[in-house]
Amino acid sequence: MQSTLSLSFSPSSSAAAVSRSHTTRFSLNTSTPLNLRFCGLRPQALAFNASGNHRSSKLPSRPRSQAISAALSANGSPPKFFDYDLLIIGAGVGGHGAALHAVEKGLKTAIVEGDVVGGTCVNRGCVPSKALLAVAGRMRELQNDHHLKSLGLQVSAAGYDRQGVADHAINLASKIRNNLTNSMKALGVDILTGFGKILGPQKVQIGSSDKIVTAKDIIIATGSVPFVPKGIEIDGKTVITSDHALKLEFVPDWIAIVGSGYIGLEFSDVYTALGSEVTFVEALDQLMPGFDPEIGKLAQRVLINPRNIDYQTGVFASKITPARDGKPVRIELIDAKTKEPKDTLEVDAALIATGRAPFTQGLGLENIDVVTQRGFVPVDERMRVIDSNGKLVPHLYCIGDANGKMMLAHAASAQGISVVEQVTGRDHILNHLSVPAACFTHPEISMVGLTEPQAREKGEKEGFEVSVAKTSFKANTKALAENEGEGLAKLIYRPDNGEILGVHIFGLHAADLIHEASNAIALGTRIQDIKLAVHAHPTLSEVLDELFKSAKEPPEYSSSSGRLGHIQKPVVGNRWKETTDSHGMNSRGVLDVVLSLFLSFFSAFQRCLASMLHFSN
Ligand SMILES: Cc1cc2nc3c(=O)[nH]c(=O)nc-3n(C[C@H](O)[C@H](O)[C@H](O)COP(=O)(O)OP(=O)(O)OC[C@H]3O[C@@H](n4cnc5c(N)ncnc54)[C@H](O)[C@@H]3O)c2cc1C
């Protein structure tokens, strides 16, 4: 059966009235131009056109739910007819992304949520943490006298109201949660409340009731929870996880952060901006172990060393006892390799940021013969669930943190979209090497693809050379205008064919800048092509422009003319091949640096002269 949505928007309210009928038509009524955008909801999904004029459009006809004859494993036979085309267990970002795409593709879709819509990202992750980081960023600016003076600004002492900051994070989470819920409701996704348990093939029990729902395809999107190592006692007040820290119930004078991955690092940015002293406890030999080592080093120089942060690496927190009876939090450290006792810290609070554990208990995986691996649901590259015999479980997929492939919000959502593409008849494999990641410190760190050591290892195995190009933010006009020249962009590529293997950025708005590189990797764009892209001046995007231009083209593309600058030759269709004298491009970067140094000397000289004149008067 096909169902349809008919949405009416009143200009005064964004609330949408939804009704179902039997023709697949969207009709939208709005008399004022609408520029509505719910989180992750594309306007087209609501059949808006850009000008906001209403129109009716036909949704792609939904593949009809049908009886499945596939040989299915034990634990109950598959139903003949289904309540839904697609049932998603877990309404986090992954489930939400899948649900929106599914209705766009015409699937009758339901999503089951055992807690609150939005999952980790919206309620206990990306969203509230970015609200706190936004405050941290402003505090840093207001406290940075040197920076303010260099811009000619004077600001009296900056302060903050802890509850006000906490409320900002809470309110943002609640706003985004409502947007997510409304976007699904508006599109006709049924939101079923309760804990979903798989009873057998294509059958899910909702909550503890007798309600059983059947679906042709099922996606597990149950996410993750903070991982707390043995020996650590969480009291939610003085020994906390990110779930508690995001509520900002207090700002400790001294906090130990156990784990220096991106979550720990972001919290160190927040706490130090709000006045705390931070001690990192890291089991590996270096801080920020997941980052490209060169970017990690620079990040340490800017984000750790000058701040009120110290650290111990190569140590495990073997036991942590919360503060009680007037005693501080006690952290017992052992050597990560020898396991010998190393040190004891006494601090006001400890934040445990040692990673995330998949949330897959009680899901009924045993009913379909699936055995988790350290809690993660095993999947193939198409997110199809694999059973204990290594066989694919028909019509069952797992996306997001629960499969552990890449524990990021947008990766979860992209995996969900990829699954929907598959179940609607278009084969699709998500290239995880094209999925960007970012750490929202001040300044930000972002990355896509391989780190330099990973690329070199791959090159050695597969027999290709690896080259590296770099550009500094110091040569970028926009960064210098903001007085934020501290930054580096690094490109790792194959000189033989121009393939982009990885891009890493540390600097102002790095999280926004990375997408040009991730899209290039996703679309297979090579150095020789992306070099020709044009960037507005003056923008931070020119950092990437410089980066791509400073890379050497594969031999068949490089110029033999020996002239500086660009020579454009038509290649195929409307694509142009550029032959660039790399010396010419590098000179441009060098000239920019020289010019900016000259300008800063000149302005220092002017200031000096002005003060001499002032004194001589
Ligand atoms: C502090 C912090 C900051 C972060 N910052 C970022 C960031 O800036 N960018 C980024 O990309 N990622 C970030 N992440 C990671 C991101 O939050 C996760 O990768 C993302 O939320 C995973 O989405 P998901 O849909 O797989 O799972 P989740 O968001 O965890 O959602 C799973 C949902 O399933 C529900 N559920 C579980 N089991 C069942 C069941 N059996 N039945 C019904 N419902 C069930 C849960 O209640 C939950 O609502 C951050 C994480 C943290 C902790």
C-alpha cells in the first residue's frame, strides 16, 4: 500500500499538519517564502522550491513491501506481509538520517526510540559540546589582551555565569531535538516509543508490551555510551563522563581528563577557557594519538603548552575514587607498559574520556544468531549484519556507533543513507576514507583520509610513492586580517597519478575548510583537476587553494615550458588541464609570507614611531 503525506504550513508557525492518504502526493501551502531548514532536513524533502513557492511533486513510487522468500536463519520464520518497509531501531543522528532518506525514497518508515529522540549527538554529544565550545571560543577572545590590542580593541575583564552557559547548551540540545522530531513527524515517519528488541527475522518487539512490528528491512542504529575502564568509580559529580560534563554543573579548579582523544581535547578547551587547570592522563606515549603526528605536534604547541594544562603520557588510571568526606578525587596511576605504580593525583574532579562502547545489549541479537565483537555489531562494507557463521543476515543492517566503523554523527547518517539506497535498489558503498572528522577546539583540527604514516605504510605495501604538500595560514590574507595566522594545512597524495590520500588542517575554521578535500576524495578528483578550482579572495578557503596548487602534478600533466604561472589546455569536455610551474606557485606563497612579515614590521615601526613622538611631546 502506498501512503502519502499532505503538509500544510501556516506562515506564522512552522508546525506542520500531517495526514496520510492513498495517493503519493505532497502538497504544501505557504504564502510567504519559506527558508525552513530542520537539522538534516533538506528543503526538497518537503517539496519546497528555492523561492518558497508551493508546488506539488510526486515522490518516487515506493517499492511495495512483499513477502520475502529468502532462506532465513532460525528463531522464527519471516512474516509474509509487513507493517513497514523500513524499521529503524534508535532515533539518533544515524537513524534520523536514514529515516529522512527513506521517506524521500517513498518507503513506509518507522523509527523506534527507547529514550529521547536525537540520541548521543543531540542530547549528550556534538550539539551541547559545541554550545559550550562556542562560549569557550568567545571567552578566549575576550581574555586575550594581546590579540584584542593588536586589533585595536579594548575590553574590560570578561566573566561568565555558569548556569547561563549550561542553559545555552541545554536549550540548544532541546531546540535541535524538537527540530529532529518535527522533521520526522512532518514527513510521516512513525516514531514508536520503547526499547526495540529483535525477536526474529524482520520482527521487532517494542518495549515490554506485546506490540510486535514487522518490516521488510531493519536498521540497527542503537549508538553508544561512554566507556569507563575497570577500577574507575563514576559518581556523576566529581568523577564524570561526557554525559555529566555537558551539564556543566560545576567548574572545578583542577580537573584531570583521562584520555586525550577529540572528546578530551574539546573539554580541555572548554575547561581552560572557563578558568580550570587541566591535567591529561594518556595511556599512549603521546597526546592526541589519533591525529596526524605533525598536526598533533602543532596542536600540542598551540592548544596544550601555552594553556593551563599539564599531562602524563604512558600511564593508566588504574583506580579513581570520587571526592568524599572532604577528601579530593584520588587517581592512582600505573605505568602503561610495566603496570608498576607510577603516581597518585589528587584533584577536584576527573573526566573520563576513554572512548565509547557500543550500546547493543538487550537488542535480541541472539535471536538472529549474531554475536557482537566487543559489543559492536559485525557488518560488511554495505552495513549488512553478519551472523556467527560469517553469513549475511537478510534484510538486517547496522549503522553508526553500534557498528564501530567510524564513530561520528555524520558517518552514522551517511551509512544510513547508503543502506536506504541499497534497499531501494541502488547499490552503494560508502567510502569511509572520504568522511571528514573535526575537533572543535580553538583553533580547530580537521582531517580526512589517511595520516602520513598510514599513507606511507599503504604506499610501501602497494608499491607507490607518497608526497606531502603543506601551506601555512600565515600566508592567508583572511587569517591575517583576523590575526589568526597560526595554522597548517597538509596534503598527502600520490605523485604518480594525483590521487588525494589525506588532508589535515589545523587552524581557524578548519572544520569548515575540510569539506573541499573530503568531497574531492569522495568524487575521485585528482590534484591536476582540483588545482584549477577558483576560490574567492580573500577567504580562508585559499589555504586549500594554495595547498592543492603547491602539490606536484603527475608527470603527464606537468609543464615542460618552464614558464611561471598557468598554461591552460583543453582536455576532455569542459575540463581543463593546467600545467603549473610548481616553483611559480611556491613563490606565490613565499611572497605572501614576505609581504605579511613586511606589513607587521612596518606597523610595529609605526607604533614605535608614534610612541616616540608621544614621549617627545
Ligand atoms: C561529547 C561528545 C561530543 C561529540 N561531538 C561530535 C562531533 O562534534 N561531531 C560528530 O560527528 N560526532 C560527535 N560525537 C559522536 C556522535 O555523537 C556519535 O557518533 C553519534 O551520536 C552516533 O550516532 P548514532 O545514531 O549511531 O547513535 P546515537 O546518537 O547514540 O543514537 C542511538 C539511539 O538509539 C537509542 N537506542 C539504543 N538502543 C535502543 C533500542 N534497543 N531500542 C530503541 N532505541 C534504542 C538510544 O536511546 C539513542 O537515542 C560526539 C560524542 C560525544 C560523546
